[in-house]
Amino acid sequence: MKSQWKTTVSSVFLSAALLASAVPALAAEPGKPAPTQASASAPTAYKLTNDLQVEMKSVLNEKTTDGTRLGAVVRMKNTSSKVVRVPEYEVRLKTKDGVEFRLQASLGSSRSIQPKSQVELSYLATVDSGEGVELSELRWVDIDVYVYPKKETLQLSVPVSDLVWNGTETSEIPSASVKKWGEAFTIPSLQTPLEFKTTNISRDTIGTKTNSVVQVLVTNPSTKRQTLPNIALEGKSGLQTYDSNRAESSLALEPGEKKYIHFVIPTELNTELEALNVVTAERYIDAQEKPVTYNVGRVHIMLPAKQADALPVHGAYAFGDAMKMDPLNELIHPSMDVSLVELHMQQNEDDAFNTAIAKFKLTNKSGGPLNVPAFATDLVSSDGYTYNGNRQGTTTLRVLPNASYVVTYSYILPASETGEGLKLALYETHGASAAAGAQASGAKSQEAQASAADTGASYKSLLTAYGVKLQPQPESKDELKLYPLTVKVNNWEISAMFNQQQNYNYRLKLLLDIEQEKDVLLDRTFSQLQFDMYDNGGTLINSVKSPFVGENKLQKGSNVINFNADSMQLDFPVTVKVYESFVNDKGETAKRLLTTFKQ
């Protein structure tokens, strides 16, 4: 015995008149599909009457709390030169086992179609049953109620099994819609020629929440200006679905133009996305004039086994080489080279984590000053974890012509991180973080900063990425490398003095040679040397910072570092650890051990 089905019918209105050129339909037997001669990428048009054709936009078969929601959205075209009424046929969805479900036409939908135009019609029904259904056809049936028994004539049957969207809570995905990561695709059902291609997915962690940002390249191959359709993205992890926010609310592309769009997907901290659904919203109004909105999937994109493997890298990086930037980026001037000149990682003695420090050289090859770009950076480990970089707190405003400037970033990594197989990614930031970066560097106008801050949510767009190796610590303890400086310690001496307060004070005397790379500029924002003095028991006596620019700067020749310890007891031996240090944009001091003196 077949299950009893209770059908709750809702009406819907979704109609829009669009000018479109008609395609003559081929002849067909009554009730059988009559496809027109159209390109393979375009939706197939079927002849309904001599003057009308229909195209499938979407078919829905989704389980809800009320049962199973069945729906269809079609475009009906008038190919004639006169106004044509929409036929009062019954529209039904047929299952593979032969059961037919009647759908109701949209509330207030168009009853007629202008010449050479089309309307969009939506149909919906909710079936109250615990069993699922498998849909096979969408049917238009003419009912003659003036004869007894009533006579039914099939006018058109369209196969839909390959078009059905079963909702986001199921793993049943139409095979035709599945794409690999980075594979280009179109969405013909939306009547747009635009081509889409996923290019990167990055991850930002804020507290216990993580934002995954998906970057998609959009190309307009047509000869006309095109507007981005209203598409959205869903992240999938198992049967869990995560909605996204599209960063660009509207976008238009000129013929041949390429632009990026970005989708921000909030997830839990350790969520690993496995796939993405490209979806569009269908709007529905029931018989009580209540709107119902549901999503229909258009494309299902499989992510690599590890989300971080989606990062496109140029290959192994050679220190000092100019990085290849995305040609669509709006942050790095074409006349500015960005190169990585240092990347070190050390374990912190007092904390259970590692600190990595990277230095980037910005070279202005133009004849005029260029703004210092406030790009973001990530280190990505071999097992897929992303570590966001923190930029130095302040920078200079501009780089002079034919000169270079150095910007430093710090990263916090777990103590278990070995540094093998690291990837380095650079990003252009947008939103609140972009406004903060612009204020730190002065690289953008006040209007640009305000505009960035007004967008609210932050997202970033990939500039470039490489595989990188950590640099080893120099073997020489007397030659300190902190690009663009090489500091050679020719002699050092630790002494103690008895002052008028009857306390002991320590001082470090240094005899230095300081060499600076040609055409690389230094200012007060550059790193300092930090001297930490410890007693014989390992207790910190005092810490002193000495700059390379400005007052009390370190210079070639003799330098004296006073620790102002004011200790009542003379303690020897003592140890001085020398670090390169800077304050990042979080107000934290990041440092790298350069050498140690013990006397």
C-alpha cells in the first residue's frame, strides 16, 4: 500500500518581464520535450505552445519541519509579436515511482506576456510525509472540466532529475553541478555569461570564532556590460552548513574585465570546511501573502583535503627576489617591488610558543614617492594551520624614489611548530582592518580610511603566496644581522659601579662597527636593540632599549649601555641577552635573540 500524502499548497509570485530574443522551437510529439537549437551552456528551451517556450531555472526537493517542500521556477517566453496569455494548465512534479504532486501558480503572477518578452513563474507545494521523494519530471497538464469524467491532456513534460536541489542538509548533489577547487564555471540558469573561478580561501581567527574568506575571480567574456547576479556561498563541513556574507554588495564588469568577489564565512574555531555551495535565493509569496524565501544550489565546489592546500603558491621563494603580485590588486604600485629579506623563528624561553619575525623590503623604482602599502601576511603550516602576522605599529608614510624601506611582522606559533613546509601569503585588507592599517602607515586618504571603516566586517584579498624556509641563526656571536644593518661587536665589557646612593649599577660597554645596506632608509620606526641583564640565578635585573636612529642611538665606535639597576648587592657573573625588538600593531613587543654576553 502506498503512503498517504497530505499536500499543503501555497501560492507564490515571482514575475519579471525581461526583453529577450526568442529562439524557434523544434517540432515535437504532444507532451514530449521539444528542445530549441541553443548553445550547450544555455538552459534548454522547451515548446509549450506555438507561441510559448519554457526554460527551467530551478527545481527544489527539500525537507523542512513541515514535511517536504517541492518547488519549481521557470521562465516562460513569448516568441510571437502579440500579447499571449499564460495558459491555465496544472503544473505538476512527477516522482520516479509515478506519483504526481500538483503545484500552485504564484499569487498575483503575470497572466499575460508581452511580445518578445519573458516572465519568471514560481510554484510551490509542501508535502506532509516522513518519506523522501525522487523527482523526475515537471509537467504541464490541460484539464477539461466540462466533460465527465474530466479529461487530462499532457502538454509538456520536462526531465528535471539532473536539476533537483535537495537542500543543504543532504549530501545528495547533482553530479552536473560538482566542480573541483579552482575549476572555472558558469551559471547559465541565471542568464548571465559571467565566468567564475575560486582562487583562494584564507582564515582569520578572532577569539573563539574563525572567518574563512573565499576569493572568487569573475570574468566578463561578453561584449556587453554585465552586472553580478545575486549569488551567495555556503560552507559545508559534514552535514553542517555555514552561511556567508558577500563583501561586494554590487558589482558591474565591462567587456573583457576581471574582478574579485569575496565571501566571509563565520565558523567555529576548529571547523575545517570540506565543500562550498553557490546558491541563489528564490522568493515566494503564499496564499496569505506571506513571503517565503529559500535557497537553491547552483554549483557544488569540492575543497582540497586540507583547506590550506587551496592556497595558490608560486613555488619556493628565494630571499631578496621581487614577489609576483596579483595584477588585479589595487594596493601594491606596479613600480614598487616587495621582497622578503628575513624570516626567523625562535622558541620563547618564558612562554610555551614560538615567535617568528619576517622583514619585507619595499623598493620604489619610480621617479616619485610611493605610499607604504599596509598589506597583511599569514604563515601557513604544513598541517594546514594559519598564523596571522602582526605588523610593526607605525611606519613611515612614503618611500622615496629609487630607495627602499623595511617593514617587520611578527607571528605567534605553537612550540611544536618545526617550520618545515611553511607557506607565506600576502593580502590586501578591506574593511575595518584596512582602515586601521591605513592609519598606521598614512598610506590612504582620510576619505579612504572612513570608507574602509564603514564597511564593518573585514576581509582580505590575496596578493601573492610562496613556499618559504626559515633562515638559520648566524654562527658568529659577534656579528649581528638585522636587515638592513650588520652590527659587528669588536669588543664588549660588563662592569659595575658604586654610586652615591651606595648601590651598585651595571653597565655594558660596546665597541661596534655598523654597516647599512645601500639605498635602504632607516627612521625612528625601525627595530631597536634590547639588552636584558640577568643575575646568576636567572632573575631579570633590568632591560634597556637602544635605537639606531634618533637620540641616544647606537653608533660606530664606543657605546655605553647603563642598566640603572641600583642593586644593593654586587652579583657576578651576570648575563646580557641582546635582542632585536619592535612593537607590533597590537602593542606587543616582539623580539629575536641575536647574541649573549656573560661575565
